[in-house]
Amino acid sequence: MRTTNLFILRGHVGQAPKAFGKTAKVNVATDRVWTDSKGERKEETDWVTISLLNEKVAQWALTHVVKGDAVYAECRIADGSYKDKAGETVYTTDVIANAFHKLDLGNRDDAGA
């Protein structure tokens, strides 16, 4: 059986993407809205840091994406680990973009890499 590791995210950029060598990272906000047991409307923002490991996509984002832009990303979740300065193992969960697009909400078309 084939398996799938796909995470789709649509949200707004919280700050300009940041370069990390030939890659980049971008923070994206998404909103969750629900009604609690008392019937009150609740809203909460989740922040997701997306790694843009494809050099072409990273450079495009660094040039064209700014704070507030609406974006769409198709990502995969990857677990990793590294040793900190004290030699302890630190475990990470990363969101890595397979596709990353800037959305034009005026006409619902998208553009990007």
C-alpha cells in the first residue's frame, strides 16, 4: 500500500521570508474559528514555519513574498534531530514545502514558483 505525507496550508505571511544559505523559511498564520459549548464564537491563530528547501522556490519567495501576502503551500512533515551544545538530543518536526504559491485574492488566481 502506498502512503501519503501531505499537509496543505493556506494563510497569510507574518513577516518577510528569511534566508538560510540557499534555502528560506517563512512564517504563515492560519485562523481557526469555532463555537464553544456555551455558544460563544472563538477564534485562534496558529503559526506555522515552512521550510523552502528548493533553491529556486526559496529565491523566488525572498524576492516576491512580503508580510501580509496570502499564500498556499503543499508540504510534507519531516521528523529530525540534532545534538545541542550540552550534547543532548533535540527532536524536531519540520514542515517542508513541496509547492509554494502566492495567492491573488482579488481574482482567485495564484502565481509563484
